[in-house]
Amino acid sequence: MGLLSFLTKEIAIDLGTANTIIIYNDKVVVDEPSIVAMERSTNKILAVGKKALMMHGKTHENIRTIRPLRDGVIADFQVAEYMIRELIKMIGFKNSLFPPALKMVICIPSGITEVEERAVKDSAEQAGAKEVRLIHEPMAAAIGIGIDVLEPTGNMVIDIGGGTTEIAVIALGGIVNNKSIRIAGDDMNADIEEYMRKQHNINIGERTAERIKIEVGAAMTEIDNPPDDFAVHGRDMLSGIPKEITVNYSEIAHALDKSISKIEAAVLNGLEMTPPELSADIYRTGIYLAGGGSLLRGLDKRIQQKTKLPVHVADDPLRAVARGTGIALKNFNKFPFLIK
């Protein structure tokens, strides 16, 4: 058994639409964008993660960049498997004489079907996992935030990722009710692209839209300590010549309003479906925000105004789900909510 346990490596994976994070020995060892660059003619993998992202939107016809996850689920099975395998290689396990037997806990959206769940497990097994358990994202986020999920107290967690927004009420180690909507970071980027086309007659790519969201994105037109205006470069739609324009945060708040309103509606719907005893708990504990989307300026305040409840943003919200998945990994057979 000693030799076997020496060869078994335990890793936790937060398989996200935008980023994939791998935790090994309680440390984040891989944090890369979920994107792969391949050669069209031979299907050879050219790059994975950050290197592939740098190629995104800049490729010629023989190279294509693929994001194998869409809306939090695997859209391209084979590429997802390649990606998981390459990211695991990045950990650089020392003992290369025998490939390690991998025990994995992987995070999945709470609204996915059994078929999509199967796809995640199959991809992990193809990439070398001997044992796989799955955990739902809001549950992982709650554990990562530091909530004691096994207590009989209700907590509401909102996890805004790249592909899905997960809204769940958690108590007694289970999800009491959940709402998973496919409106999240990617849709916000699309909103920004559309706004730039309509308002400024300028064409921008996905990566530029993401930059704008990070630099000057906001959920409200009036926020404390607003960011500086941001210079955007793109292609003029009339002349076709590259040009620069400047945007400010309140413009972007207008552009994002539609998507954020949908998230707000889903939060209210989640609160409506909550049993009354748990509603009483949530009134005291408030709402917890995790995921990259919760970094949007003023979003916590906006949800607070809408729900009249205290809203807390997790520390390091980008990694809250991964942290929770890592803690679940330590309790591989103990936690009742790990799906076999």
C-alpha cells in the first residue's frame, strides 16, 4: 500500500469556461486560460493556456484556437481531454518512471445534465484519472469562502464565472435550491463588443472586450473611486482603418446593464424559491459572491440595493471555487456532496 499511495497523486481541478485552476498539495500549481491552439491540417496541439490565448484572434488559416468549454460544460470533448492532459503535465510530477495514478475532484456547474457530467468524467479518465469525484460549483465556492456547509444554517452563494452564473442556497451539506443561468463573463464581453460597434463604430475582438471589462467595467453608473478612462484600439467600421477611442466606466455600465439585470432577476428568483426557515437565515448571513464576475466594480452594491440584504465578496474570488474543490479533495470519501 505504501508504494501505491506514493504513486497516487491527488489533484483538484476547477474546470472553468474561461480559466482552469489545478490544486496539488494545497497549492495552486496551474492557473491557465481554458484555451487550446491546434494546427488544422494535423490536429497537432501547438499551445495550451496563456500561450494559446496570446494567439486567440490572431491566427492564420492553418491554426485555430478552441475554447473547449462553453457555458461551463464541455463543448469539444477531444480538445477538452487534450487540454486537461496538457495542464496536468504542467504540474511536473517528479517521478516520471511510472505515470502517477491520479485521484481527482473536478468542479462542475450545478445545472448540467447527466450526459454533460459523464463527459467531464470521461475526459478526466482519458487524461489519466483513476478515480474521479465531482462537486457542484456553488458548493465548492461556499467551502472556498469558508462557510461551514454541513451546518443547518442556510447560506446563499452566487458564483459568476465565464460561462455560467450559479445561484444556490446551501444547508446541511447539500444544495437546497439552485438556479444556473448561462449569462456570465462571456456574455458581458459580447455586450461590450456590441456596444463598441453600435456607439463608436469600432470593431474589437474578444480579448480587447475582456480588457475593457477588467479596466473600466462597472455594474453601476455611479461608483466610489471610479477607474480612469481607457483607450481602446480597434478597426473603424466605416474606413477599415485602425483607430483609438476612449471609453469611461459609466458607458460600460450601460453596456453591461442587460446582462446584469438578468443576473439580478435570477437572484430574486432564487430567493423566492427558498424555504422560509432558510430565508430567515439568509436575512442574517446575507449573500456571498464568488467567481471572476464578482470583481466587477459596484456589482455587490447593486445586488445589495436590489435585495436589501448584506452582500459579501469572497477573498480572492477568482480562486474561491478552486480552494473549495481542494478542501473537498482532502475529504474524498467523507463529504456527502461529492458525486461519484
